[in-house]
Amino acid sequence: MNGKTRPVLAIMAAASLWGFIGLFSYILMFYGFSPVQVIAVRTIAGALFMTAFLLVRSPALLKINLRDIWMFIGTGIISVVLFNLFYLTTFMLSSLSVAVMLLYTAPVFVMLLSLLLFKERLTFSKILALCSTISGCLFLSGMLTGSWQCPPEAFFTGILSGFGYALYSIFSKYALVKYNSATISVWTFYMASLPLLPFCQPEVMLTAFAIIPETAGAAAGISILCTVLPYLLYTYGLKYVEAGYASILAMLEPVVGCLTGLLLLGETFTSAKAAGFFFILAAIVILNSGSIFKRGTAK
């Protein structure tokens, strides 16, 4: 595996793991967890796991300059907390497929913000891949076939989830100039946990974990498989791949999310959803057929 392949595979692996968020969230909410509590499970457990890991492997990676705290407020509070809250709210108001589709308006926001902030070039392959991903998301939702039943409030919260999701790539680009991906991930979790602690009722959650084994398993899944590992992988990949491309490569998430809904949550499979999978995978092929890396390769 060469240095150019690793960052792409890292981003795609992260996206695949994020695709299971809906499954673990469904289990937790089925047993009475609120969206705020689900997000708190992800961020607090993520912070604890990452801190323990870094204390053993490299304690120096826990250090940051306090003047840079704004970067982690951006990745943690402005991005992670808000996009998760809006995403789960959209899920509750509509369905997993619709929530995932609206979340993946994020590449549009990333590409526009990257053009303004990082002076990234808008190439033909980017435009083609972006059009393909948007088409895929529209098919996945059923919108193009007239089968999409989405309340206005769900559409609004879904768009906000996409914007919040996009901001992680933007703030991370600034942080990666000075910090390791592990440092960014752990401080993102710290910052995301702070505003949630007063509202998540930790004692209630701990009681649920003790008496309902399913909730403990779902908490482990959503915190380790859907939080710690993918954020490490995505932030690593983002160091070598342009933010606009990374956000489109991450479009594997709606494929995995929709497959999860189909196979595990009982959602129906349609030709429109099959077309959606095709367009999203086609976008990834388009991106990998061109040069998507900044100068230099991963070490």
C-alpha cells in the first residue's frame, strides 16, 4: 500500500464506521435515551478512551496552546454537538435514509467554504463528483421518485446537520497545521462534552448501562466504533487530502447508513435507493481516478 492510498482508505473507513451511528443511536433511543444523551455518550466516552490511549502511547499529544482553543471549540461544540443534535432530531422526525441524505449536503458547504478560506481549486472532477454525490443522496432519499415524506422541520434540521458536519473539516484544517490528528480528536471530544454535561443526566445513563446490557453494548459501539476510530482515521486522511475531496470521499457513510436501515431497521429497498448507491460509489471512483492530493505524500 503506497503513501497515497492510505489517506483515501482512512477516510473511507471512517465514513463506513460513521454509517453505523444510526443503528447504535436507534438502540439507545429505543431504551429511552434522548438525543442529547446519545451525543453525550459519544463525546464523553470518546474523550475517556482517547485520553487513556494517549496517556499510554504519547502523553505529549494531550497538550495544546490555550490560544488555539478556538479551533477545538469549532470542531467540538460548533461542529460535533450541533450536527449530531440536528442529525438525530432529523432521524426522529423522518427516517434514517432522509437524515443521512440531508447530512450529506455537507460537501456542498465544505467545497464553498474551502474555495473562500483555503483557495482550493474548483476542478471538473470535483464538480462531477459533487453532482454525482448529490444525485445519489436524492435517489437514496426517494425525493426524485416522489416518495419522500419529509416534514419541513426535518428538512430544516437536516440542512443544519449538514452545515455543522462541514465545519469539522474546516476547523480541522486550521488545527492540522499545528497538531496531530489524535490531539485534535481528543480535544474535540473534551470541548463537545462540556456543554452536554449539565443536560445529559449522567446518573440516569449509568443506571441504564447497569440494568440494560443492550444499552452498554450500544454505548461501546457508538463511542469506540463510531467516534474514536473514525475521527482518528478521518483527521489523519484530511492531513493529506483537500477538504473538499475528503468530504466527498466520506460519502460512503450514507451508503452504509442506508444499508443499515434496510438490513437491520426494516426500511424498504427500492430501485431509487439502488441508484443512490451507484451514484455515490461512482463519485468515489471519479475522485480516485484523478490527482486528489496536496503536494507531498503521507509518511
